[in-house]
Amino acid sequence: MVEKSCLLKMEGVSKSFPGVKALKDVTFTLNRGEVHVLMGENGAGKSTLMKVLAGLYNRDAGRILLNGHDVAFHSPSEAIAAGISMIHQELMPIPHLTVAENIYLGREPVTFLRTIDRRKLEAMTRELFERLHLNIDPWSIMKDLSVAEMQMVEIAKATSWNSDIIIMDEPTSAITDQEVENLFRIIRQLKNEGSGIIYISHKMDEIFEIGDIITVFRDGEYVQTCPIKGLERSRLISMMVGREIQDIFPKTECAIADTILEVKDLTLPGIFEKLSFQLHRGEILGIAGLMGAGRTELVETLFGIRKKSEGRIIKDGKAIIITSPSDAIANGFAIVSEDRKDVGLVLKMSVGRNLTLTTLKNYTFWGQFMQEKREHVSIQDQIRRLSIKTAGEGQQVSTLSGGNQQKVVIGKWLLSNPDILIMDEPTRGIDVAAKAEIHKMICSLACEGKGIILISSELPEIIGMSDRVLVMHEGQITGELGRNDFTQECIMHMATGQCLED
């Protein structure tokens, strides 16, 4: 057994992004031969801290002490050279290269002619896989592997560096139970060899099985560190969500009317099966759940971005067919995506052009000539209505603040006058004042009789804004709660797959 000496200490680490204080004076310590679990709600700062450690982000303040020496990494290669490797939550393979080439990219063995020694490369890969008990052909092309196999290759790549510190960010999100057991065997082996493991996961069963110590973050701040042995799950949940809900949710009681949307047995293979629920006019229906629960996939299927294998979508009592986003728009749906920069906006275009992007046909005649005056009036109306702070409709949308960019995304869809508005993480990455404005806007739209589906990883937002909440866990709806019934602890229990006691 390895003696647990201090391997890493991070003191007073802070990191800000435009409009967001992601980390605030955070402290974290890791010992040799230890699995240190990081937990917290989505957006708590866990991954941000690890990306600072791995050289992906530069910290704004604080110190990093590695084996007692003050260090600063400005790139992942510097961190790797210092003995820190990271398994990322998002898989990042090079799809057209082989497994062996992906693992040893940039450090391939070479012959005396300075060409890649493919025989030695294969031998190195097979030796690594034998050590990790992986049965994958080193010469398989990455794009031909399953997602689970790709994940195991990423794990193998991280361990191939023989690092002192291995960061695992949601490493089991795409692998089977059998592969999880193999991963845990690898982790125990690395512990015995003296490595320190930083393990980020939302899955409580996992962290109680593999973890030694746990640190909880909340809203970018350090909350508490304690041993996992003897820790009650209810106590852990309270640590994760134990903040007061601040008065930034101007919830207005709207008249909830007839059913506008009914979903029956909706299925997206491999993600969710036979999901059924209803949405009413004037209602804000919150959908809560942790990463990988299937929330975004559900609404993308409703909007035609993903193709369902079965199920019915009924609007105003009539079955409708949605096979593409254009079908969804024609049937009165709109979606504010969780990724406004990649999906919601065309960043190099102006504010005005983004606002009318989905409704351009309304400002043309004969299908080809723009009615620019009419378009200008609509743009100015939306800028005033949503209080978009811009120098003018011609300003490039990429130069706006995050909150004002989000208002442009919402304004774009409001010009289509939807009946059903899907809002996926509508206040992610924006400041408190902009959040309050968007919350007020959501309430106003509900009171106009629209049906609102609200996805958020922030439980106070779900609780403060929703009339009813569906909770998802691993592709299933694990609970449905009315406004008088939900609490943060109750939702978190359901979101982690726990059964509530009567």
C-alpha cells in the first residue's frame, strides 16, 4: 500500500468567463494512492478547475503546488510533461486514424530511417491493452468503434502516460456495466502504484464504490471535503444543493388551460424508451436531471433534430408528424438551444439578420425580393420588446454580451409566433440581471397562453420557474411533481435514480 503523501494542492484558484465567475477562491488537495471525487450540480465548477489543472485554461488567481513545487501550465502538453493526464467528458478521437495511432499520437516509435515503427507501435499498444484487460484491435479505425470502445481507448491513452495524476471527467458516461467494473479495477491498480485519481461523476453508486474522499463544489465555490466512508447520501445531496433560492425568479401565476401537447411512448433507441407526458397552455413544464439523463435528446426529438423510432406527438388533440425542424416550426414549435454560439446564432451576421433568420419568408414577395422596411420594423420591435442592448441592428451579434445574445436567440423564435417554446438551458453563461430578465420574459410568454418546456441544470431555476417538473434519470422519467411538492432534495434524489421513502 502506497503512503498517502500530498501530491497536489490548489489554493485560492479563481477563473472568470464573460459574465460568469466560474471559480471563486477554490481550494483542492490530492494525495498519492487516493481516489478523490469531485461532485456538484452541473455548472458547479468541477470541470473548469480540472481544465485549469490540465493546462486547458489559464487561472486568473491562485497557486498550484505539485509535489510541493509552484507550477503553472499554459498548455495540455506542459501538464502531461509534469505528470498530469485527463480523460475528458467529451470524446476527442481522431476518427480516421487507428487505435494505436490515437493512443501514441506525437510520440510514435520510429525506425532508424525516422519512419514510424509500426511493429513496435503495435507491440506497445498490445502490452498496454493486456495490462488493462482490453480486447480491442490496435489497427481498428477509431470511427468504426462503438462509443464505449472509444471511451476505453481514451482511458487507455490517459494511463499510457504513466502519470502521477489522472483526471477522469464522467468516464463511465458511455460504457457498459462490465466495462465500468474493468475501469474500477484499473483505478485500483493505479492507486496501488501510487497515482492520484481525480474522479468527477454524478453517479452516486459509483462514487461510493470507488472513492476515498469527496469534495463538493457549488456555484464555483468550495463547499466541503470529507471521507466517503460513513457519508450519508442524504447529507451529500444537501451539500450539493444546500443554498437558499434567491429572489431572481419573478414567477407569475398564469391561467393553465387545456392540453396543447401530448407525447405518447416516444422512443429514441439507445437514449430513451416510451416516454409519455403532457404540456398545457400557460404552463411552464420543467425537465430536471443530471448530465446524460436524456433531457436535451428528448426535446431535440420533439423538434425533429433527432429521428424517433416510435411514439406519437399530439398537438391540440391532433396527431402530427415531425421528421425535421421545418416540420416542427410549421406545427408551431420553437427551440432555444443550450448552445447558442454553435446552434442558436450565426455569429458573423448582424443582430437584425439573426433576428429574422427563421422568418425570412415573411419579409419577401414573389419568393425572392426582400421587403426591407417591413423587416426593419420587426427587428426594431424585437429589440425594444426584449431590451436588447445593441448599438444598432447592424452590430455583429458576436460582439454582444452573453445575455443579449440569448435575447436575440429568443427574439428570433418569437417572430415565428410559436405555440410551444422549448428552452434548453436558457440562462446558461449569463449574469444574474440578464437571468432575471429572461425569467420575466418566460413568465410573460406563459401568460400569453404558450406552452413552455424548460430544461435547466440549476435546480433553483427549475423550482423557481416551473409549474410542474418531470425528473429524468438515464433515459427514464423517474418522477413528476406539482409546484407544491418539489424541493431541491426531492428532485436530486429522483435525478440520481434514488427511490424516495414515503
